Amino acid sequence: MVLDRNMKIGLLTASVFAMAFFAFKKAVDSSEALPSFEKMVLHDVFVSEGAAVADVNRDGIKDVLAGQYWFEGPDWTKHAITPLKEFDYTTGYSDSFLNFSADVNGDGWADLIRYGFPGKEVVWYENPQGADKHWEEHHIDSLACNESPMMVDLYNDGVLDLVYGHEDTGEMMSARFPTHGETTLQIKPLGAKALPGSKRFSHGLGFGDVNGDGRKDVLITDGWWEAPLQPSQKVWTFHPANLGEACSQMHTYDFDNDGDADVITASAHKYGVWWFEQSQEGGEIIFTRHLIDSSFSQTHGTELIDMNGDGLPDLVTGKRYFAHQGKDPGGMEAPVLYWFELSRDADGKPHWMKHLIDDDSGVGLQVVVEDMNSDDKLDIVFSNKKGVHCFMQE
């Protein structure tokens, strides 16, 4: 059969339209599968750059804690935790940089742990068990350094630890939660003195099993502390490594599916989101940096979690609004909130697709991702200089 010119043009046109249709359908199907979010502003005044989630009043509904307030779900009724203060985000900071919640004293009620300005105190506030009064403050340490301090079950024994730097000695510290009924945390250094990551304005801190021995190691941008076999062992071995520039939280995962733990970080005050590929050189663990994104700056809060239920962890982050009063690179650009969807190609190489959630919120110094309303969908909570936010997945 011989096709004339018009028939060839017609077939070509039909083919082009068919490809365009299937490409459009694929894009629509992909869009429909993506999580969408309802933006909720719990409080539109700057009170904290950290937030936590817990069932504060034990009614079975999750609440949000941010600095001097807790917000009662599901209607976000505001309650004071401490006497109220005012903060001007255009000139300075609050006294609440990062927040965590846990039952510190074992009485069955969720308490609030608050890291203040870097290099100042870390304290915890005791839940008054339903009484309408301010929460009692308990001192933990007068000097808590590094801008991404954390709370983690460091020894895999069910007991939580706070991890932060101590500038005076150059040590990384762990503050171990007390036994039932006690209020004082047990503080001890992880390793040798005069090591990086412990200064008041040090950036970058995280945990993960770097060497595959089943224990949680502690990471900073200059290397990692190897966890000992037993918690009673005093000294953690420090291994120097190049894990990039000043960043926010550091997360570990085998992104390239080759059997070892890689690291993902994001720039705290400049541009850049990266993953660091682990390999071996001369019997030593080394890392190679790969750029994920450099389109927005000040990614000072991150969380690594599976947002779409495909079995792979995704990265949730955004711009820390007015981190240095607009003086950082890109500091006056839109305060965006994104999640980066992780996938792998046939060779196991990781790829990330960026999805915009919002362009008028950003993040604070941390991002909390939890199912807030028991619908089996992950929601996003944070507090920053634009207020306290919850993005409820629809």
C-alpha cells in the first residue's frame, strides 16, 4: 500500500496528537496522585521557630505546642504555657528556637522541651495535668549549642536523649531522660573535647547508622561520632568526613540502594539541598556530594519521611522566613514550602521531584510531619516568624 503525501501528514498529525494526549493524561494522573494540603494558620504572631505535636490534654486528639502556647485540636484553641512575651521578627528572635514533646518525668502527660537561643538554656515544662495554670519550668542545661539540637532514642533502648553542643568544652552532649518520677536529666559528653559542631552557632546535626553496625551514630558536617557498643562506654570515636557546608537537620538513608547509609542535608542560610553518597576509600568511609536543588535558600528546617506511601522517604523543607532579617542570599524571596519526592531509576540512582505546597509560609528551625487527624495521611506542622501553621493533607 502506497501512502500519498496527505495521508502521511494525517497519520503524523494523529500520532503527534496521540502522544500529546497520553503525556497530558499521565501528567493529570500524576497530579491527581499527589498529596494536596489545606493551610491552617493557628496563630499569626511570631512566638517560636520550633513546634511539637502531642496529645497535651489526653483527649485522644493531637495538639500543637509552640513556645509559649499550646493549641488544642481540632479547633486549635490557644492556651498559655508560660507568661506571654512579644517578639519583633524584623529586628530579632524569640526565646524558643526548637521544641520537642515527650513525657519527661513518666507521669503519663506530655511535657514540652524548649531549646532557647543558641548558646543559651534548654529547659522542659511540666504538663499541669489539666489544671488551668502555667507549666512549671525545669532546668536541663544552661548552655545548649548547635542550631539543630535533637531528641532521639540514641541507644535504641526506649529512653530518649537530647543531643546538643557545649561550646565551653567543645563537646557534644547527651541529656538522658530520667527514670519514672524524677525531673533531672543525666548529662554526659559523647566524646573528646575541642571537636567541631559544638559552637553556639554551629549548623548541622543528625543521627543514623553510618557504618552499618545497627547503632545510631551522631553526624555533623565535619564528620560523625561512632556509637559505642554499650551506653556505659564514655567515649564515642569521632571520624572526620566532609559532609558539606552549614546546614540544618542531617538525615541518613540508603538513597542509591547499594547497602550503605547516605546523608541528605540542606543549606541553613544559603542555596542548596544535597545528598552525600557513601563509599569506601582505603578502608575509610567517604562521601561524595550531589546537588538536588538550588532554586531557593535558607532551608533551615527539614524532615525525611514517606509523604506519598510509596515506601521511599521524601524530604519536606522550605525557606526559613526572615532567618537573618532578609540579609541572607535570597532572604527576601517568597517563603516557600516544598516536598521533594524520591524515586530511583533502573540502576538505583536516586531522583527527586520538587512539589510546591505553599509560597507564603516557609518553615522555621524544624518541621514536624505527623498524621494530625487520624485519616492515615501525613500533615505538616511548624512555627516561624509568620506564626504557627498546620498543613492538613486532603
